[in-house]
Amino acid sequence: MSAVMQRSEPEAQGVESEAILAFLDAVEAEHLNLHSLMLVRHGHVIAEGWWRPYAPECRRYLYSLSKSFTSTAVGFAVAEGLLRVDDRVVSFFPEDLPPVVSDNLAAMRVVHLLTMSTGHTMDTLMALLNPDAENWVRAILALPVELPPGTHFLYNSGASYLLSAIVQKVSGQTVLDYLTPRLFEPLGIVGATWDVCPRGINTGGWGLSLKTEDIARFGPLYAQKGVWNGQRLLPPEWVQAATSAQVRNDGPGRENEPVDWRQGYGYQFWRCQHGAYRADGAFGQFCVVMPAQDAVIVITSETGNMQRVLDLVWEHLLPAMKLAPLPPRPATQERLRERLSSLALPLPPAQPLPPRARDLSGRRFRVEPNDLAVRSVAFSFEDDSCVFRLWDGRTEHRIVCGNGAWVRNEAILPIMRPSLMHLISSTRREALVQVAAHSTWQDAQTLVMTWRYLETPHADTVTCRFVGDVVEMEVASSMADPNNPLLAGLRASLTGTLELEG
């Protein structure tokens, strides 16, 4: 079976190229910060593009889009007779139950985990933020279950983790290993990674990393009701149940939620307007499946307005999908190809170095004591680059930043926070990350470095102000949000003093 996805011109699959161009115009005009796009119609890729410095080979940290893969693992396990959706959750973890099992906890079933209707009134993920929570299953089961399961929708990443733990319990394999021969290998997906908890269980609700095209293989499996390239992988009954509205999520307290977050919830899939459904993850990771149109739209991004991205899909792409092939439009198709191949995030042009840069180049600044254990930093300037070096008492770290261009690096620095889940998952904390970096002089004394973590949606902006013999560094994550307690602290300040030469 070929692992290569077929490519086609949009019009050959009944889609107007002009509408795809209009969609690209709209997302860029509204600064929605998309990083990749792939459109699949009738099993053919009709448009694909990556905003540089992102590229097809980048594996993306998918956040909650991972949940739909966990649900798929449950579907395989149900099909193989390893469990039933009506099984009680407590039956899988007798050794991890609290001393007193409440009636609501006893009544919780696998289906309630799948549909985010466990009866909790707070996301159980919060229980895992405690660094002493070695046994995540026990930590979640110890929490009160305030409402009868099945009566209340609450988005709950801890429920997805429990699904992963259940699959591992009944199969003897992690979800990643369990899915490999059943899903990833048939779809031609290679190199998937998934975060684990302290006991080696895949996190389930987040932590899966895949390439954009890998996600574009997953969507058509569901669009075709469990069939991939003529081979049935999932039972059609599971696909139907997983992608149908199993619970309402438009009840009291959700009136202000965006409209596509109030269309119902399935088995770790969101229902959408227009008969569509989706897997999605924080900051705008999307796999939108449109069954009536036999279409899949995959988007990765770092956007603060996920609903607006979907609005533009409904506005531009949905009406462009016709029932029959359209006449070729060679000029428009060529314009679309050129546009997709030239996508890029905004990048300041190359600038001449200010005189101060020549004086400071290669010299070391000793950094005042700080929580990040940074001892010293140095900057080496060339006409086309800046090399930033950092010492933490153990080793030297190095990032090369292009002047007017991106430079790719592989690094991990104490001041980096590549993903939100670094805060609770130990898997990636010490792992090397792919970083695209550039630098620009804001003025004669202020250097701004941008570090984009290519395997996540995120970036850091490092602002360095050189005043006399002192450098003041402000590190701000693109995730930082002063209104969110979890994200408010994603900033750091460092002050260094120039060491004497000789």
C-alpha cells in the first residue's frame, strides 16, 4: 500500500483555487499567525503550505488534538474486545482508589471519560500540576466527583489521561505503541512521539507530536468512516459514535463560548457548524473533517482567536467545494502554487550593525544571581548573524540568530519554555529542541532576538538593552498572559555586567 498521498489541482477535485487564495489573504490580513495549511478533498491534497521558518518535516506539538488519537486507541481496544465503553472506571484501578469511593465515582464509566461528562466541576488536569503527583491516576481518582456522571459537560484533560491509562492497562502497551501497528503504520505515519507521565503512561490529552501531513492522513480515515486506501481500520459504528454529538455543551455557563464550541461533543471530538467535526488543540491546531464535502482541513498556528480561523474556513473554503470537478484555471492555479511556496512569517530586513555591537562582540557579561541559574552571557556579532552564548555553570549553550534571515538551531537553554506542557510534563524538559532564530536592532542600544520553537506553536522574544557596561535582558514567551495564572509567569529578567578584559 502506497504511503504517498496523492496530489491534485483544486479544480480537479471541485474546489476553486481563487477561494483558497482568498482564505490566505484573510488569515494574513487578520494576523492570525498560521504556521501550516493542508487541504484534502476526495483523498487528494489540493493545497499545502508552511509559513517559513516552519517546514513540512517539522513535527508539531499538538496539545489537545492528541485527544482524538487517544479516543481512536479506545476504539481499537473496544473493537478487539479489550474493554467496553460501559465499563466502570474504578474497575481498572483497584489499587489506586481512594479509601472511600463515592457513589458518583463508582458510577463513572469509560463513556463519561470519552464525552467529558465525568461529573467533575473542575478540570482534573489541575491535580497533576503538583510536582509530587507521581501517580496521576491516584491523584485524579482522589478528587471529588461533585455531579452524577453523564449530566454535565466539562472539558477535562485528566479524563483523557485516564483513557490512556486504561488502554495501557488492558493492552499492556502505551497508547503510542498500541496505535503504531493499528493506525500509524497503515497510514504511513513515522516518527510520532508522545509525552509520558512519571510512570511512563502517555499523557493522552496532550503531548502527541506529528507532522502536518500526518494529521492530514488521520482526518480522511474518519471522513471515510474508518477506511484508509481501501482497507478498513476502524469499525464504522465507532467512527459514527465518536464524531456524533454525544453530549450537549451549550448549557448554562457556556453562553459566551464561541459558536463552534457549543455544537456538541463526541468521543474526544468537537462538533462544528455545517455538519463538520474536528480534533483541535490549544493555540489553533486543527483537523477539521467535513463529511458531506469529503474534505479535511489541517491547520497549525499560534492564534489567540481559534473561532475566527474556523469562521474564515466557513466563509471562504466551504462554499468553494462543488459537487463536480471544475474547469481548469491554469493562471489562478499557478498563482496559488506561487503563493503557497512563498508563505513566510514577517521578518525584519537585514540591518547594518551599530557601532556598539562591534565594541561588545565576543565579550562576556556576568549575570546577577537568578532562579534560572544563568551565570553569564555573551554576544558575537557578524554582518549576517548574532551568536548568543549562555553559561549555566554546567555547560555552554549557543543560539545563532540570522540578520534578516532565519537560522535553524538545535538547543535547550535554561531560559527557554518551548511549550506550555513543560510546566507539568517531564518528557521534554531536557530534550534538545529545534529553534529558528533571528535578531534585529530596535535602536542603537537594543537588540531583539526571536526564537521560534519549530516543534511547537510558540516563540520567545529576548530583548537586550545595552546601557554602559550593563545588559538588561527581558525574555517573554508568546504564551505569556497576565490574565491567566498558569501563563502569567512566562517571563524572565536577567541583568549582566561586562567583565573586565585581560
